[in-house]
Amino acid sequence: MLLFRFAIFFLLLAAGVCFALYIATSKPHYKRWGLMILKWTVIAALGFFGVLILERLL
């Protein structure tokens, strides 16, 4: 559980760094990377918390 929390935190941090680099350099590939990292982080977090919810219900 702690491992997943750290992974989600560091992925969100990586997305934030990508967005900061996009703001600093105006290179669009940093924005694409940031959005891709953010999208997959949210999907993984929803899946993880979905499993926790199902575990509580069953």
C-alpha cells in the first residue's frame, strides 16, 4: 500500500516537473509527456482505489 502511494506521488511529481519544463521552455513535447503521465497516473489510482473499495465490500 505504501509503495503504491509513493509511486502515485512520484508520478504526479514527474507530471508537475514536465509542466514546469513546458512553461520554462515552451516546448510542446513536455506538455504531451506531462499529460500522458497525468492520465496514466489517474487511471492507475482509480484502479487501485477501486480494488480497495471492492475489497471492503466483499
